[in-house]
Amino acid sequence: MNKPSEDKEFVAAPSPAEDVVKPPRARVEDAVDPDAETPRETLERKRDYLEGFLARKPENVVPGEPGGELHDAVIAALKEIYDPEIPVNIYDLGLIYGVEITADADALVTMTLTTPHCPVAESMPGEVELRAASVPGIRDAEVALVWDPPWGPDKMSDEARLELGML
């Protein structure tokens, strides 16, 4: 009536009288490949790749287009202007909405201020215009001050948020 134990259709816990063969325990040494990179080497390789990727400039870009030398030079010049009340440059603060370079090498900067009643409302656009016009290769600069869309903290870059302790 009883079937041999090999023919059981169910699995039950072995009785204390049965000898149980346990599989060997897994060990870390068994899983580690001695030829594999260390975590530090992997991080360094990834960091090198990322730095190279970020440093690489787009190919065949016209100087006045985004990513071009002239466009980037105007943005770098604008990053030197700081809001007098907030210790962050106006580009990272999100006050610059756009930079366009025409075929004649004129710069058109679209910007806003934190509020219409900003204490530098009269002087800041003039400073932006002078700074953009001072970039070698720029013939003339013009600033368009806009209020729509209104500026808000969401326009700030992550660097500005970090500087202000908002991250």
C-alpha cells in the first residue's frame, strides 16, 4: 500500500530519523571575480566617461547658435553679473529667458527681474546689455525686459538652489 519515498507526490519536511544532505553554504569569495574591477575603479571609469561626455562640444555648430562659441561666450559673460540682493548670478537665478545671436553678430537677450519693483530694475538691463556687447565678436546687444512669464524660484538652476540652501 505504501509507495516508496521516491514516488511521493508531495514534499514534506524530513523526519528526524532521515539523513538530510544540505547544500553547501554560499560564500562571498565564491562570487567575487578576482579579475573584476574594484568599486573604486568602476567609479573612476564612469567619472572619466562622464567628464569627457560633458566636455565634448557639439560638432558643426554655428558660433551664434546654442552650443556655439559666441553664444556660450555671451552666456559666460552674463554669469558674471550677480543680483545685489541674492548671492547668485542672474543666469543661474533664472532671470535670463533667452539669448539669441543674429547672423550679423548682434545679441538679443530676453530677461526678467525677480519683481517689477526690484531695486535694480533701472540699472540691471543696462548692465546686461553692456556685458553682452563687450563679448569679443558681438557687434551690438539689445535687452528685452519681459514680465510674462513671471519669475519664480522654479526658474533657478540646481546650482542656485544649492547655493541658497533650497535643495
